[in-house]
Amino acid sequence: MLTEFEAYLQMHGLPGEAIHRISGLATRRTLRRNEFLFRTGEICRHKVFVLKGLLRTYNTTPDGNEHILQFSPEHSWTLDVESYDRQVPSLAGIGAIEHSELLLWHKPDFNTLLAEVPQLKIFADQLIARNVHQSRHRILTALSATPEEKYEDFVRTFPGLLSRLPLRMIASYLGISLKTLNRVRHAQLQRS
């Protein structure tokens, strides 16, 4: 019987031998709600796959404002790319919003997998391309969309996260104040 992660890899076209090799080098880790995978200033040393739960990648400014860069729900990959690639202190931290179960690969192990498993390299390249496209869309939305358009885009992109996230985190992700988000949501309810 395949584990959930192995079924995920199989669904993405990886063969059984490759799946066994990839799974064999993973380490399981559980994070409690509000526990950190790593904090700003620490080095990101792992590729991370979220089996269950929900993580956020964020930065906190010196005056205490939190800026959420990314949400990572189950069946998604996450890391701080710059910190991981260059092995330098991270400008962002990753923490659990919910109790989360993770699979982690140390950088040297994952690099070995990429060299030994061509199908994983192809899959990883596809994930990177998709993340670049999503990041570009997010930047353009952040720069040019109204608060209403930002919220509508969030609802379309992450319909399953609305009930799992506090409004303050959604506002932080959208780059708007909680007051503005409440106004937008109220106006949307009035139109419905």
C-alpha cells in the first residue's frame, strides 16, 4: 500500500523505484500550532513537503508588522529559496499555522536525489517554473490591484484556506490593513 506521499509522487509520473529512493531519504517532522520550522536569521537546510497542516513563510519588520509571503497547505513544497541555495541566513521564517506533519530532505541528500533520479529533476524543474509564474502573478497583483481585486484573487486561488486562516493573516498576505479587509468582505457580503 502506498503512503500518501508516495501516491502523490506516483500521480506526478515518478516510477516506483524513484519513489522508494526519494521516500527513503526523507525525515518526518511534526510541528505544533505556532511552532517554527526555522526563524528569520537561521539557515534553511531542508526541502520540505507538507503532508498535513498549514505553514506560512513570513518576515517581521522591526516595528512588529508581519508580511506573509506564502502559505503552504498539505501537498505543497516549501523552503526559503535564497537561504537554502546559498546557505545564508534567511530573511524570512517558516512556522506552523496548524498542527503540521512534514517530510524533510537535507540539502546534500536532495542534491543527490536530483542527480540520481532524472524524473525528480524534471518534476522539480516543473515545480520551480510553476512557483515563478505564481510569484510573478502575485507581484503584479500586489502592485496594481485594488484591495477588492486582491481579495477576489485570494478567494479564487485559495478557496480552501479562507476558513483555516485568521483574517489578520489574510490581510498580511494581501498587503492591506485588517480594517480594509473587513470593509472589502462586508461590501462583498452586501452584494451577495
